[in-house]
Amino acid sequence: MDENKTVGNGGPLNHQGVRKALMVFLVVLSVFFIFKTINEIKTGQFIGSGTTATNLISVSGTGDVSAVPDIATFSLTVTKSDKSVSVAQQATTDKMNAVISTLKDTYKIDDKDVKTTSYDIQPNYDYIQSVCTQNPCTPSRQVLRDYSVSHSIMVKIRDTAKAGDIIAAVGSLNVEYVSGLSFSIDNQDDLNAQARKKAIDQAEAKAKVLANDLGVTLVRIVSFNEEGSSPILFDRGAMSAAPMMEKAAAPNIPTGENKITSNVTITYEIR
């Protein structure tokens, strides 16, 4: 009878084994949830990072970099008129070829620095007023007078010390129109980056001071905006070349400095 109590299906020994296995499972499951909860608490600062921030502060910064211009640019136009389009074209071509030859041969301007900006053929008309000495009156009408052919180019001068001499030489060639002379910086990307870095550093410093004064913490940048400016230092403005039909003295044209400015606005989320 004692042997029947310890053997067979559903005996006391089998029930004890099931209870022990269930206890082990519950312990393992509890440990799993404990570690999962701890991990979520540690990473809680990243939860909801894709949501729209509501507590914000914005700061601005300005950075300036100055540099001596190394490029001068100007434009000129040659115009000739004739009753024949082909004659006007040939006269315009001859004068422009003389201008370009002077720029390249005398002042060593590269082909890449002489660029055609426009080439136009324009008919010119005379307006004949109506005459009423007889009946019916002779109607008013337009009469073709001639054709004007205009060729405009833009010139880039890499040796800015020659700018005055080149302007004087162009004037002596009797071109009809010379644009304003302006100075700029050929490769401005590095200077833009320097100005931007100064502006960002200034904005970040402002943000840290402001956060400390407000008793808040900077969490992350939620927006960034930049506005830059690079004013041209010198501009002669448009001028007719007619008064310079004789060889003129080369003007002294100082280049001075150009200032590159970056203005940034940074918006931070705070908590």
C-alpha cells in the first residue's frame, strides 16, 4: 500500500516537479520585466523625439569676415546702325573684335573671362505724321529708318591693379556703353564658412547663457536659418563711353575690403 502512494500517474512527486518548474518560470519572467522597465526608463529621454517640441527658445548670431577683393568685373556694349543689317553686323563685329583683341593681347584677359551677355538686332522707325492738305488725308505711318546691332560682353579682371588701365583702354576704342565696375571675391565659399562658424558660435553662447538664466536645459536644435550678405564695395555705375574717344588717363581705383556677413537663427527645445 505504501508503494502505491509514491508511484503511478498524478502522484505527489510529479505535482512537486510541476510546482518547481512553474516557480522558476515566474521568477525568470519577473526578472525579464524588471530589466525591460529599467531599460525604458534609461531611454525615456529619446521617447517622443519625433514629436513637435512645444517649449522653445530662439537665439541669433552674427559673424563677419573681411577680405580684399581679387576680382573686378564690368560690362560694355558696342552698337552700330545701318540700313543694311549685314553692314551693321559687320561694323559691330569689327569694333568688338578690336575690343576683345586689346583685352586679350594687351592685358592678357583669358578667354573664359570674356563672356557675351547679349546680341540684339533692332529695327528703327521714323514716325510720319498725317498730312491733311488734301482729301482724304494721308494717314500717319511708320517708315523703316535703319537697323541697330548691339553686342554686349562681360569682362572679368583677375589682376585688379590693371582695372583702371583697362577701363581707360576700352574708352579709347569708342565703345558706346560701359557698365559699372564692381569688385568681388572669386572663391568666397571658405569665407562664407568662416562667417557662418562665427555666427553659430555666437548664437550657441547666447543660448547657454539664456538657458542658465532661465533655469532650463537645452535639449536639441529644432530649426536653423541663415541669411548672408556680401556687399560690393565699389560700383562706378553705368556710363557712356562717348566722352572717352581719346586716350584717357587711367583712373586710380582702390579696391578696399569686402565684408562677408552671416546672420543665423537657431531654435532650441528646452526642458
